[in-house]
Amino acid sequence: MEAYTGFASVYDILMNHIPYDKWADYIENILKKHGIDKGLLLELGCGTGKMTRRMAKKGYDMIGIDISQEMLSIAREKSEGLDDGILYLCQDMREFELYGTVAAVICVCDSINYMVNSDDLRKVFNLVGNYLDPGGLFIFDMDTQYLYEEVLADNVTYMDHEDGCFIWENTLYPDEMINEVNLTLFQRQGDNLYSKHKETHIRKAYDIETIKKLLDQAGLDMLGAYHELTDKEPRIDSERVYIIARERHRSNKLYI
């Protein structure tokens, strides 16, 4: 069943614990450290635009790409009246197209983990390398193997909210390091009336060496891998890591 359909309407409720402001500050600091204090940025897997809008408020011209039209509809609705100039595009990050290059590409909230094989990940990295300005940055986060093995594993998570009840059933496939989540939503429609929706999310955890190799093949130099929101190396118990890569000044780009 297609992901982020019924889920889109409650996504912001379920992700209310995410420190988007801290993430945006962290990314802004990285960008400015590398001399990118303005210009055009692309967010892959932008969802409902929470990070896209925050980066726009920081003065960047933003493009947000997501495969879910339902998520983008919410993003556009939240941007109404803000004059933030954000361009939202419904595209698959494995096949996205732009009219020119961008100063940086960002991708947060484990969107990269939805690329469940190396070929798909290679496609994303190749396109990112192709659309980055010379020396442009690619900043993204990833769920770790530790998260899938030790935290999510085969556990069930339940959330009770005034707008409904939500259940996550996690299944770990250790050989492939795949996390499968079967999500069941009971959304309140009125007094004692709920609608039921089910969808499946599949994500894969990659080791950093594989990521570095694929980035290199795409003409991107990995500058570092860091424990979430720090400048420290990943720990054994890191649940999320940030990767920073830089475009290698290739001259044979396809779309410029």
C-alpha cells in the first residue's frame, strides 16, 4: 500500500517531537561555515514543508520535492499567505529534474533510508551531484543500524491522541537491515466515529563506508559523518547520523 497517503493528514501530529528548529539551526551553521549564507537550496523528501519553511525564513530560496502529492498539498496550504516563495514539486527523488543547479541539497528525517537498495541510493546521489553548484553541499541524515536493531527491532508502538489512535508495528529483517513498519491509523471523524487506514513503510540502514563509496562514485566527497546535531563522530548508540558531502567540481554535468 502506498506510503504517505492517509498518513499525510496526521504526519505533523505524529512528528511533533522532532526538533525541527534545532535541525534547521544545525544545517544553517554548516552551510554558513562553508560560505553558503544565501542562494537556492533544494530539500528532498520535504513532506509537509516543516524544514523547507524554516530554511526559507533563514533567507534561502527553497525548492521542496516530495513523491507524495498529499504531503505537498499540506505543505502548499501551510505556505499560503506567507510569501515564502517556496516552489514545491511532486517528484520521485530518484528521478527528479530541475532547471538549473542549486547551492546545496538537504534531506532530513530519514528520507534517505527509504532508498532500500544501493541502485536507488546511487540514482539519488548521482542526481544530487549533477544539480549542485561547483563545491555545493549535500547535507542529509540517516537512521542507523543501531536504531533498527536495538530500538525499533520487532517492537510495537502506540499513540493515543485527541485526533485518533496510531499503531506502529515494526519488523526487522537483519540480513538486509530492513525496517518494515505497518502503520494503522484510526482517525476521529466525529463522536464515537473513526476511519481506519493502513499503510506500510520500508526503510534500510546503511553503513557509513557504503555511503562514502556511493557518494564518491557520484562525484561527491564525504566531508564527515556526525552524531545527530553535533560535530562529533557517530557513537555506537547513535540513532541518527548526519552526513556532509561536497560536489567535486565535475565539468561533465548533464543538466545545467
